[in-house]
Amino acid sequence: MEVEKMLFVLWYKFDPDHTERVRELWKHFKFPESVKVIGRYVLIGRHMSVAIFDAPNEASLLKITGPFSSFGVAHIAPAMPLEEANQVTW
């Protein structure tokens, strides 16, 4: 049985003093196998990175955000394509 995954957007704001540590962590960081990464980005001049991915559960979110928690703050939100959202009554 395949687990249904949910789309998430994560933006991570890090302290400029930790830039080199964060860069090294990103170079070697491996997302959990259960997570499908759609894209990873850096926001130039903002000391922020963004990741878009599908994840199956809360545990996978902790595995993604945990290693970075000493260097900044991770914000994460569920997302859906605008076309799908327009089909939902809200």
C-alpha cells in the first residue's frame, strides 16, 4: 500500500554568522527516503533557503528540520497547486 504524501514548502532563515556551517550542512544533507524533493533554492541576499517537497508524515518533517535547528529557524507549511485550490470550496 502506497502512503499518500502531502506537498510542503519549507523556508529556513539562518543567522548570517552561521552561513558557512549551513552551506556545509546543505552540501551533505540527505532527505529521508520517504520524501520526494521537488526543488531546493537559496534566496539571494536574504540568508534564507527554500525547499519544496512531498512528505508522508510529521516524523519526516522533524528529520528535515532537526539538523538545521541550531543555526536558524525553519518555517514549514502545507501547500497545494493553485489550480487545485480553486476547485475547493473555502
